[in-house]
Amino acid sequence: MIIVMEPGAPQERFEAVCHRVEALGYRAYPIVGVERTVVACVGHEDKSPLQPLESMAGVEAVIPILKPYKLVSREWKKERSVLDVAGIKVGGPELVVMAGPCSVETEESVLEVARAVKADGAQFLRGGAFKPRTSPYAFQGLGEDGLKILRAAADETGLKIVTELVSPADTDLVCQYTDMIQIGARNVQNFALLRCAGASGKPVLLKRGMATTIEEYLMAAEYLMAEGNPNVILCERGIRTFETSTRFTLDLNAIPVIRSRTHLPVIVDPSHGTGHWQYVAAMSKADIAAGADGLAIEVHQDPANASSDGGQSLKPAKFTALMDELRRVAAAVDRTLPAKQG
């Protein structure tokens, strides 16, 4: 249910409405627009006790939200959200690029990649300090040592960090080092983890699960926002189909569908979506043309010897060439990419 305040309604009437909503056992989430203020009410399934609030002073209308996800929906917020992540705007005219190795390996290798992607215009350094893997025998990451390596590289280059959180027990540790938490595809419906990430106060990059419907995906985002965290970025990374030529099937359909259903920014990970570096450039250009707000791309200076996912990682020179191509595609759809730094 959303409560639409009258244009110019004074603050005390808005506060009275919020207090009444909470007195009825719901949670009130205000959003202040250019012309009016709206209060989203979430909690109990039965929203009928809220309907009488339409008679309160300053209230223009009480409108039900039909989608099962409330705070995420375009019904609650019609205009698209532009989020501030450590000073980087996500969802605006300028596209964001997150680049780096799949796994943090050594301080020297991460710093080398960080310098390279920064010079080409990337704003975020991606890299896994904790790695959930299908096999229990595969490389699982360096843990806190990996976080320290990421932080040192980010501090030198000015890049912002996005790294994966895999356990609620590690929330405080990861938040100490990172600028944005990533929830990976395997944990998209790990509801305890979602609650911890949402309550952390850190911006969250939420990846779609490999077998998650769009509605299930948006409901996962609702878990984050229901914890009072408005800074949620969605990431399409491919779904599992019958096709075996690629690691996953990158669902380009999802981009316009998601944009029509939620105000949240959506980016794409073509590295995981294809599993082959040869296809990353083509799909990156397609992602931008389809309306994505940015890209998450794996870059490694020696993919053949990478600890994980080397086959889908671009070498720095390939990343440079791709960024040059993406600037032309972005301009064609009235978007921009940061200029080269080197």
C-alpha cells in the first residue's frame, strides 16, 4: 500500500501519517519526490486497516501496490533511482564499469589489473576474497588477506571495491574493507544473508540466480530494501538453459523487463553470462544497447594461470579495446562512459 500526500502537505502531517502507519503494526518508508511525498507501507498481508488513513489531513490517496514486491516496484517509485555508491552515481546517464579478476590471488597481480582498468575508465575494482565454488576442492579465496589486498589496490588507484559476501558471520569483516557488497548467484535466495547485507547499510550488488525467475529475483531485492537499505543494484549474469555452447545463457530479455518493473539500476555480467572471453565484447555491447546501466567484466593479466574462471577473463589489452568500442555504443543510446585516465 502507498499513501500519497497532497502537494505541499506540511511536515507535521506527513509525520502524523507515518506514526499512524507504524501504530497499526506496519513499517513506513517515505520517498520525497519533486512534487509530492509518498509513504510505502509494508508488513502484514492484510492492508485493509490502512485504507481509513485516506481521511487523514494531508493525505491525497491510499493506493494498493499489486506486485508482491513493494519497495522495489515502479508502483512505489515511478522515476528510476540513481544511487550514490561511495561517490559514484549508478543508474544515471554515465554507465558504470566494474572490472577485475574473479579471485584475489596476489597483491602484485591485483594492483596490476587495478591500474590497468582504472586507466581505461573503470570506476569499481571487482574481485573475490571469498569464493563460493561448486566443488569443495576448488580455490575458495584468500579471506581477509584478500580483502586487505583489494583495499590497498583501491586506495592507490582511487577505484571503489565490490566484493562478495558469502556468510552472515563475515558481514562486519567485509563491510570494513569494501564499498559495496556483492551477493552472488548461488546466494540470491539465502534469506538470512540477504537480511544481513540489507541491514549492514552498505550498497548491495545483487546477482540473479542461475535458475531464478525475474519475480523471485525482485523479491530477493525486496528483502534487502525491507531492511532499510535503498542502495540496491541488480546484476543479470545469465541463466541455466539446455544450451551447452556457453556456460550460461545471458538473458538480454531481462534488462528491459527488469527496467519496466523496478526503479533500481540494473547492470550485466557478460563474463559469467557467457563463460568464454571471446564472447564478452559482443555481449557487452548488446547489454548497453538493451538499456543496462553498466557492466561487470572479469579482467586478468594471465588468464591461463588464473585461480578461477580464467577462460572468461579478458586480458588488459582486450579490455582497453572493448572500452573504446563501448564508448561508441553508449553514445548511440545517449549514455556516456568515463574518459580514459592514462
